[in-house]
Amino acid sequence: MIEESGFQGGGAIRVAIVVSRFNQAVTDNLLEGAMQAAAKYGVVVGDDDVFTVPGAFELPLVALAAARCPEYHAVVCLGAVIRGETPHFQYVCEQAACGIREASLSTGKPIAFGVLTTDDLPQALARAGGDVGNKGYEAVVTVVETLEVLSRLQGHGLHS
């Protein structure tokens, strides 16, 4: 379980947050939850560390660019894709997920998938600070826990 004092790698964790502007009523809540988790766990996220993109489809490219910056230990991607009447939903969700995964694997840095993929707005709001919690908060916790695991593996000489 994560400690409020940082991860085993020592020092403060600095995280970039990439957030989609589309469905902003939802993504603002996700960002608020992410910032609350960062404050609780001592994760450094300044105003200059939050990058807004038009939609979920643009998250992977900016996440990759942020992950390539040596000052960031991890990246959190936040977005909300709500199913509509066309197949557009599926294409955006799949490409955002695949792109974020590829960015993480290619850089070796944790990149959290805090992108909601829901059937309707009430489901999205429930997961952005409503009855189901806040997936933005959870995304920050996810990268911190992953950094701790990677730090342990490096200590065992198992991760380069």
C-alpha cells in the first residue's frame, strides 16, 4: 500500500496530468479528484504539469510527450467518452486505450488510463466524484503504486 511520504525510489513523485476538454463537466471532476489524491500522497502536480487536449483521442500523443520528459515519473490521462448513436465511441475508446498503453510501454513509465467509457452522462458523473467514487483520484493512486513496484524491481535488478 502506498505511503503518504513518497515511493521507495526516494524523493517526491512528479506527475503530468493530461486531461480531455470534451465532456468537461465530467473531466473537471476527474481532475479535481486527481489533485486531491496528489495532495494526499505528496505527489507533485503544479499548474504547469496539467495539459489539456481537445478529446480522448489526443490523450496518447501528449501522454507520450510528457512521459518522455525526464522530470516526470509518471503520467495520468483523464477523459470521458460517452456512447452515442454511432460507432464513433468504440473507435475513440479503443485508440485511446491502445495509444496510452503503447506510450507507457515505449517509455517504461506508468501512464494511468483514467478515461471513463460509459453509456450515458449519469454513469460518467457517478464515476467522477459521484456514487461510484472518482476515477481521477484512483488514477493517481495507480501510478504511485506502480512506481513503487517498479522501484522494488529495480532494487532486485529485475527492471532496467
